[in-house]
Amino acid sequence: MRVLALASPQALNDACAKLGALPPYQWLRAPQTGMTMVRARAGGTGEQFNLGEMTMTRCALTLDDGTVGMAYVQGRDARHAEQAAMMDGLLQSPAWHRRIIDTVIDPLDHARQTALAHRSRVAAQTKVDFFTLVRGEN
């Protein structure tokens, strides 16, 4: 679900298009956009504090076989939430699981890892190493 939520809406749409016809579904909760509070910890392990609010979209659907798929995604893209919920539902089906992993999850994860590695290499080019020269008089 992390890979689906962090994927760009266009990349997820392109990956889902490769699956062809998807099974029908009914809404349990149509896409809804709202706000959520983001919490953090001071120093990563200290006291919790409210960092701020973030826009998110959530939805839930049920496939014809009764499987429920749910998704929460950052931003206001209802289609992104819908497709992520559909993939969640299909991942629970033995008939669809391997196909979803191979066609959607693995390519999206690989693209994200590649983009992160590229961003790290670009940031590393600006790294400055500071050092102190010790005078030999002491």
C-alpha cells in the first residue's frame, strides 16, 4: 500500500492500464478529500508534537466477490485513491495477486527507488566536508 500511495497518480494510472479490464466493484465509501494532522517526534524519539495538516483522499470499495479494498493517499486526486483501493482489493485475490505485484507494484517501487537514488546522487554533489587543522604548537 505504501508503494501505491507514494506513486505519482500518472504512473499508477499507466501501470493499472496495463492490467486491462478490471472486475466490477461497488463503493463502500466514495473518494473523500479531507485533512489529517501530521505528528512528529522531537529528535525522532522525543516528545510528540503536531507538525501540521496535510490534504488526503480516502475511499473504500468492495469487489463482486466481497473483497474490500481501501486506500488513503496524499493530496486531492480521487482517481489515485480509487486505483489504489482497487489494487488493495485485487492483491487479496489469489487469482490477481501475482499479476498485480509483477505489473503494478514492482515497477512502481523500482521507479521510486531509482528516483530516490538519483536525488541522493544530486544532493551528494553539493556535500561539503568541514575539517579543522590542528596547529602543532601545543
